[in-house]
Amino acid sequence: MTTLALFGAGGHGKVVADAALLAGWKSVIFFDDAWPHIQMNGHWPVAGNMTALLARLNEFDGVLVSIGHCAVRWQKQQALQTAGAKLATVVHPRACVSPYARLGAGTVVMAGAVVNVDTEIGAACIVNTGATVDHDCRLAHGVHICPGAHLSGNVIVGACSWVGVGAAVRQGIHIGIGVTVGAGAVAVKQIPDGLTVVGNPAAPLVKA
């Protein structure tokens, strides 16, 4: 765990970089398609775009996509995996992850987060600051559990779904693919693919 390359030089990337260093990585270098307009991301240099990263993959002990948007993060990780990148997983030292939980490649677990026993988290997921994922949950690839969100036991979350800040999901609920659960929402029944739900209890968002 010497040098970690991160693709995605935004605010989420800074949090991932900080967690990676605290978890034992010696150095972090960013890449972003906004380069050369972005030269630094907080305390860390931005060394090039995706093309540059793909050309330098053999220089890094690990690579991780540090983009908050679920579908984009998954798309970029797939491109890196196809190119032969060594995909990293980062767990902040102040997170609590059961030894009986499984984390997919490219997943990050942030400070104060809890992942409990027999939970399976797919590739390119984010369990963000202070979020909790209880026992026997199943998260598909590209899921983002936002800061302070809580999943009870036996929850299933479909690919590239987003559970917003402070949201709560009742035990046994099945959240579909590409779902957005709004900030502070309380999900008490199944949510079909593609819906955005808000409120308590969570209900489909009605656009004006």
C-alpha cells in the first residue's frame, strides 16, 4: 500500500484521499478529466486525465474511482477494470466493519460508518460518514449510502441506487435499481426500479 491513484478530484475525492492515508496508504495522486484546469485537489496533486491514468496504471499499487455520482462511478470503474487496474478498497480506521462482511473492489467505508455481520457490499460502493448497514444486507454495485443514513437488517439495494443523507430504511425492504431515496426519507415498503422517493413515509416524488 504505497501509492494510490484516485480518479475524481472533487470534494468526495478529498475525503477518500484522507481516509486512504489514515488507512495506511503512503501517498495519493488524483486524476480527473477537468485537468489541466484543475491542478490540485485540496492537499493533493492532479496529475492528468483518464487517458493519462490508463497510460500509467503500472505505477500504482491501487486505483479507486472517487466520484459521488453512482452511475458515473460505476462506468469509470468498469473502464479501469477492463484496462487491468489494481482496484483498491478503502476502509477508514474509525469505521467498524464486521470480519464476516464482504466488501467489493473499489468500495469505500468512511469514518464512523458501521457494516454489520453477513452483509455483502458490491463493487464501487460508498458507505459514507456515520452511515450504518446492518446485518445480512445486500448492496449491488455502485450504491451510495450517504452520511448518516441507516439501513436495518436484511435490506436489499439495487445497482447504482442512492440513499440520501439521514434517510432510514426499515428491515427487509427491497430497493430497486437506480433508485434515489431523498434526504431524511423513511422507507417502509418496497421501492421499484428508477423511482425517487421522499418524505416520511417515503413516497414517489411528484414533480410540479
